[in-house]
Amino acid sequence: MIRKVRHVLGISGGKDSAALAMYMKTYHPEIDMEYYFSDTGKELPETYELIAELESFLGKKILKLEANHSHKNPFDHYLDIYNGFLPSSMARWCTQKLKLEPFERWISSDLVISYVGIRDDEDREGYVSTKPNIQSVFPFRKHIWSIEVLHKVLHNSNRERIAELYKIHGSEEMLTRSLEIVWEPQSPKYLFSQKMKDLLQLSISTFNHVVFNFLKTENHPVSYLNEYSLLDNEDSVDIKRVYQLFRENGVKVPGYYEEIEFEVNGKKGKYNRSRSGCFFCFYQRKIEWIWLYERHPELFRKAQEYEKDGYSWMDSETLEQIIQPERIAQIKLDYIATLKKKLNGKSKSNKLIDILADDNEVCANCFI
Ligand code: SF4
């Protein structure tokens, strides 16, 4: 049965999803991409600037998905429904109501391939829908598939099918070795990760073609494509390449990433915000709250207005407490010390945003 497959890419306001949009437009213009942005109504002004810049680069509108159409903006609308209960990492109703549900409503029952900007130098998974009509792919990685697809393909029970596909899609030179790898069962001695690494080392594009053809008999959105140019893409995009994409395409890196100097008790430091998302996001670090207070005092005051009836954005202290002068100085000093330690360790980048982003469990929907 012929069914149309839609290709969609969500812009979060972060650098990686923006870089992916530029990458897809530049290297895969044949894919008819639909761009969208899930607007919580509480984004930083820099995010809206990035959206406008990208629209002009892409030559396309980025569709704004809103969670509701009441007179109130989306976040405030749902905050009323939740009786003022502020979201937190343990009760993240904001992502569900403001990002996932509007997205899934927009998609409805259409077959969709969703492009996610998780880089090849990152060790995390993005949003993988539980809906069978939505499939995530990751063009910045050496292979493009989500983890649940890979587990299915490399499952021991599928070795015969995969071996047959290697005979069809692999070159003659690699046949013997590829079959050895495929037939070696996964076990504590031969882990899934090693097996995948071995197959990718042999040939990334062959691996992609094998997975694509394996999925033809499974009910995934890519099964409905006749051809897919990403299969032959052996590129891998890391943090350096992301910045390069901004430079090459003349798009400004969002302003909140800019490092700004501060001085405290004779010590110098630099701060910025490490991610996009709502200005009051509970995932931000204390130094980022201070950044908000000093760089966007009006937004900080707005965030403060939400702290009432015993609710606060952080467990340990309120925003009122965090902006007492001695507390600000302490947070800055702690931050300088933490950063120093991290810089002495190994980091993929020497930019603050990347050092900070390295170790925090965050919401992939809001920050990619
Ligand atoms: S940015 Fe933070 S507050 Fe906003 S929707 Fe995402 S997780 Fe929630």
C-alpha cells in the first residue's frame, strides 16, 4: 500500500536542532522537511530571534505549535489546570502538555519520520515516540537509527535474516567478515555495542541499507519509503561541526550562549545560559538563575511571581533567597571552582555551554 510519509524536524531554540535544520537543507534538500517549534509561551527572546533567522535561511515557515488556544499563553493555561503546581524534574507535566501532546496532535495518524539533532559525540537518546506511526532518526550520528530499532535488528533471533541482507547489500570483499560478525551471537563476551561497532567499522552505508531493508517487513514509517538518501550518508557531526554549520551558513549562535565576564571577590569568571527552553526552566543551574537575574531581570521577576502558595522552582531555596548579595557571590565562586575542575578534566569542547551541558540529565525535547 502506498502511504505518504512526512518528514518533520523540531526546532527547540538550542544550537543542535538549529544546526540539524541547516544541515538537512544543505546536504539533503531532496527531503521535503516540515519544521516546527513547540512554543510554551515562556521562551527566551533569543529563541524567537533564532527562529526568525532560521526561517530566512531555510526559506520556509517554522510552524508554531501551541498547546492550547485560550486567551492565556500555553504554560499559564496548564498551570491553572494544575492548580499552581510548578513542574519539576520529578513531575514534568510541562513537557508532556506543552511539547509532546501538541506534536502528537499535529501528526495525528500520519506516518512520520522525526529528525533529531543528537550529535555523534553524545551518549544519550532523544525522544522516541511510543506511537508506531512516528519514527525518530538521528542524521548527526554515524548510523541514523534509534536504539529500539538497533536492538531489534541485532537480536540473536534475527541473525539469519540479517545475514541474508548482508549477502544482498554488502560488497564481496566484506562478505566473509560481515557474516562472521552477524553470526556471532550477542553474549556477555560479545556485547550489543561491540557487535554494532564492528559492523559500522566495516561499512556504515551497508549497515544502514541492511537495517532499512530489514525494516521493510516491519511496520515502521521508513518501510514506506522507496529510497532514502540518508542511508548513504557516512557523515558524523560533533560539537565542533555544529558551530561550523552556524559559521558556514551565516546564522548567529543564539545570544544566551554568549559568555559574559563577571568578577567576584577579585576572581574572574564567565557565565552564560547552557540551554534553550523556558526562561524559568527548573533544569537550570544556580549560576544560570543568577545569569537570568543579571541579564534579564524582568524575566527573573516573572519567574519569581510563580513562587507562591509554597511552590518554588528549586527544592533547596527560593528565588528570593538566591539573589541575596552574599548568596550570589557564593554561587559565582562555587561555579568558578567547579568550572576549573572540569577544565582540568576531559571535555569535548572548551566552551562553557558544552562543559556545563555535559553532565546534566535534561529534557531532550526542549534543549537539543
Ligand atoms: S524548558 Fe523546562 S520548563 Fe520548559 S517545557 Fe521544557 S522542561 Fe518544562
